[in-house]
Amino acid sequence: MWKIAYNILLHILLPFFLLFSLTKKKIRSNLAERLWSSTNNADLKGAIWIHAASIGEAIIAETVVNYMRSRSGFDNFLITTNTYYARDMLRKKFNNRISVYSLPFDLTYSLKHFIGKSTFKSLLIVETEIWPNLVWQAKKRNIPVIIINGRISDKTYNKYLFFSFFLKTVFSDIRLVLAQSEEHAKRFNALGMDSTKVINTGNIKYYRELDIVNDNTHKENMITFGSIKEKEVDIIFQVIDILKKRFSRFRFFIVPRELNLADMIENGLANRFNTMRYSVYKKSSVEAVRAVEAVVVDTVGDLLDVYKKSIVAFVGGSLAPYGGQNILEPLFFGTPVLFGPYMENFRDIAGTILENGAGIMVNNAEELSDKISLLIENDELRERMGEQGRRIIGTQKEVMERAIDIITATLEQG
């Protein structure tokens, strides 16, 4: 009954969604692919299918693929994403060695056409995207569905509680949930997931195989504001205005969370500073960029390299009520991290960082500029925080090992 009701509702809403999507480039850019594409031309017999909604999940998917290929014996993978920019980033990173597609909309006929004659050993869903028809179609084809690094945010949890009577039907067809914390494991249980199918494995976002340099010789006079959301732009402008007066030799990198904000950020900076887009900056000579004061990162996949060179980084989505972004990435390179108070989606990570002295929480523009100034002027504090960040990252290999061991054992059981 619930399957019928869900699909009737989908088709009632579909015409309105299609009209809306024509006004949004983020949806329009891969609309046709999400409505009607197929994997029949790809060699996906026995492949592991990983779904990663957007950039953050795509990075986890990349790490999982690389780890499994090197250690578990599995070599054939398909990755799907919701956004075209996450899809394009993964295609570039894997250089066509891994099949990467946009995930079909949660319509039965779109999913059937997409899967076609392909056979999959499993479907791994990164974090938590509950698409009922996707789960049901996988179950129908005996494809075990495993949620990895599972989490349910505060906002989502309250919504899901209201629909828990329906979610139980979907959860019953999910083989396993590997939750990223005990709190998230309890939320899955409260929403109707069988407690015997939920395991707290820890957060695999902590783990990343990178070419990490453990000294500070690669650092430059760079301050980075990463994953900035629209409501934070004016705050960041205020901070840069303050810092530039005090630290004229520093260059400021602003990385919008959504690429469509690049124009607005560039326009706001250009009337105060010598500003350049990163797509131009990284191709230019040292002489050509010598006078550049602010850089707007308008590319996908370059944020880690920017963090690597920065002596301090602020991670956005946290000074306005967005729930936070990944504050771990600067720590891979010993870069102290700052973030705002709105970290609901990364509460456990934020707690770990604060407890270990690897980062600082700020509440407004004044505090952010003050703390950045403190870190610039205090080499000892900055180095100590950087070392604590590396320690947090260094302890996480066992988390990835455990998660992959459980996934491998589940797949071997069939």
C-alpha cells in the first residue's frame, strides 16, 4: 500500500518539479540524464554501486573506492551522484577508470532503465539519502543495500520521525547501516531500523589517503575561507577588510560552497582588492599574480590544495544556520581550523576538534578576525594546533579498516 501511495504522490508532483528544474542550473544541467539513462554499455557485472549525493559524499566515495581496490580485492565500481559538479569532479579524478553517472530520479521506470542488464554486488549509500524506489528496486534484484557513514541530522531527524511509519517499510529492505556515531545509530533505531542491523563504526570522513607533508615549509601567506554559504558572504567581507589592514602581505582565498556564488563574491571583492579567479590564478606565473590580494575559487576539487598551503582556515556553513561543513579537511595538512556555532550536522567532529585543541569556534566577524590574527601572530600556538589536528586524523585508519571489513564480510555472505 505504501509503495503505491508513494509513487502516486511522486507522479502528482513530477510536472511541478520539472517546471521548477528549468529555472535551476544545478538541476537542469543533468536533468535528461537523471530522467533516462542506462548503464548497459558499461561493464558492470558484479560491480559495487556507490551513491554519493554531492561533493562531500563524493569525496568519501572516492576514498572508499581507492581503499577497497587496494585492500579488499574488489575492482569494479559504479558511482552515482545527484549533482553534475560532483559527477564531473569524480570523472576527472578517476579519469574514466570508474563509471560515474548521475543518479536517476526516484521513478521506477527511470531506475529500471538505468540498471538495465547490469548486475551489482551491492549498493552502498554514503551518509543517508533515503530514496524508497531505489531501495525497493535494489531489493527486487537481490542487491544488498548498505548505508555507510550513516547519519541523520537534527533537522532531518525531526522530519523523519513524522514519517517513521513509512520509513519502516523502506528500512526493512536495507541490509545494514554503518553509523558514524552512537547518536546517529540510536536515531536509525528510533526511526524503525532493526537494531541488529545498525553498527556504530565511527566517522570515515576522518580518513583520507593523501600525500601529506608533515612540515610547514609548504605553507604560504594564505588565509582561506572555505565552503562559504550565501548568508556568510558579508561576514567574510568584513573579516577580510579588517585583516587586510593589519596583515597586508597576506592573500585571501574565498571558496564558495556553491559555484553560482562566485560572481557575487568576485563583484563584492573587486571594488576593494586586486581580485582574481582561481581558474586563472593557478595557470598564471608568479609575476602575474604577485599583486593579487584576493582569490575567488571557482573550480571544483581544488579546496584541499588551497587548505594545504594556508596557514589558517575558516570553514563556512557555520556562521549562519546551515548546520556546518566538513571541518576535518584543513587538519590533514596541519592547518588550524576555525568554524562558527552552527555545527549541528558535524557536532561530534566539532567536539573532538575542540577537545583536542585543533580548532577554535567563533560566533561573529569580530571573533573570527581576532582569532585569525592571534594564530597569524602566534607561531607556537598555530603549530601546536596543527599537530593536534594531524593526531586526530592519524587515529582514524582503524575506523576505515573496520567499516571496510564489515562491508567485505557482508558481501561475501551474499
